[in-house]
Amino acid sequence: MVCHTRSRSASASSPTQVTKPTEIGAEIWGRTFEVHHEDRVVQARERYFLVRCEPFTPSTEGLEALQRSWFRAFRWWHVTELSSSSARTSPDSLPALVRQHVGG
């Protein structure tokens, strides 16, 4: 699984709650950008990490309303399914990044 966290500023990060001991692997992609929302500009930082874990139900608990609004859905993908899907991913290169780090 690739774990995605998004934070409001480049200096802060949203903690990822893990219920079981989990090893967070290498950061495989990231970017910093501005999001214009209503009357404010938010500095956003996305960081993608490789995390090997058992399936669980992700939660948006602990995120602000604006952060929750950015999520459309959570889904578990098998590497081959992700690579053959026509679904839009972010980053666009996510299937290749996952293959590069876990094979498949």
C-alpha cells in the first residue's frame, strides 16, 4: 500500500494513526504546492511512503474539514490491478512508482 498524507503547511505534517506496529518505508514521491480555497491560500505538502501492512479501514478522523474535502475515496489495490486500471491516480506515475518499489 502507498500511504498518502497531506498537510496544511510545508513545515507541518499530519500524523498517520497506526493501530498495529507498522514499518513506514521510503518516501517514494512528494510535492509542495498552493491550494486556493474560498478566501485563503493553503500551502500543501504531499508525501507518499511505501507501507507494508495488513488491510484496514482508513479514517479521515483527525483531519480538518478542508483536508477531508480533498478525499474522494479510499481503496486497496493489488499492484497488477493498479497498473492495469484506467482510474486517475495522484501522482499520475503512481502505478510505476509502486511497481518500481514492490515489483509486479
